[in-house]
Amino acid sequence: MADSVVLDPVDLHILRLLQNDARTTYRDLAAEVGVAPSTCLDRVARLRRTGVILGHQLRLDPAKLGRGLEALLSVQVRPHRRELIGPFVERIRALPESRALFHLAGPDDYLVHVAVADTADLQRLVIDEFTSQREVARVETRLIFQQWHCGPLLPPLPPPARMSADRPPDAAGHG
């Protein structure tokens, strides 16, 4: 697991603004945060370099691209060995129907979010690209009726200030 990066209040403010609108100009971002544009540019570059900002993505509507049926495929790979996992993951990631791939703990090894044209296309995908692979022991399909994208991942708030040992609490119990 990657180590966390120390972020100050300006970094957090920049991240909150960019999460809500990644197209914000550096000039507008700097004005909102209260730093010079060059400082803002340097901070965003550091956030990219340290891996806090992973990139920019354009979200597309699968239905408007002829892929109006989405599903989640729970997949068991047997035997679950490293020499099979790598090629399996790369093959699934390369499929144009794959939207997201998750490696799981529990009875299923993978959860694959796919977008296809219709049920016949989903059947073709499951049979030709999943169950036809020797290492795939089982595939369970769940159709997605509707989905919602949740809010941005906001960095955690700082922990509450600790009571100073040399300052007794007041009558209300506050330090």
C-alpha cells in the first residue's frame, strides 16, 4: 500500500476545487486558494509527481456509444496463482467492454464492470472472453439497472486538537 502524502490546507483546498471541476484554470484556482499562479502551478505539479493526482478522465455515456447494457461479472479464477492472474488481468483490461476491474477477497476473485450493446452481446462476452478461459472456474452476472456517481473523494479532515496537559478543562469540559 502506498504511503500517504503530507498535505497542507492549501493543497487540500486545491484538491477539493479540482475534484469538483478539473478544468479550472491555474489563474482561477490560484485566486480561489489565495496563492500566486506560479505557486499554484508548482503545487499541482508536486501533487501529480507524488501520485496524489492520478490524471484527468473524460466520462462517456455508454448508452450513447451503443453500449446501453451494463453488468457486474463476479469471476472465480482457479487455480488462483500469480502466473495465471497477470495474463488474466491484462486480457480483461484490454477488452473494450471492460469499464473497471477489481481484485477481491472472498469467494469471488474479481469483479468486472462491463458495458455491452444488449443481452446477446453480454452472452457472447461471458462465453467467448470469460468462461472459455481454462482458469475461469465460474462467472456470475448481475445486470445494472441504474447507477449514480458519488461525490469526490475528499481528503480527511485533520484530527481534532488534543487537550493540552498543562491547561485544565473549563467548567463545560473544554480544554
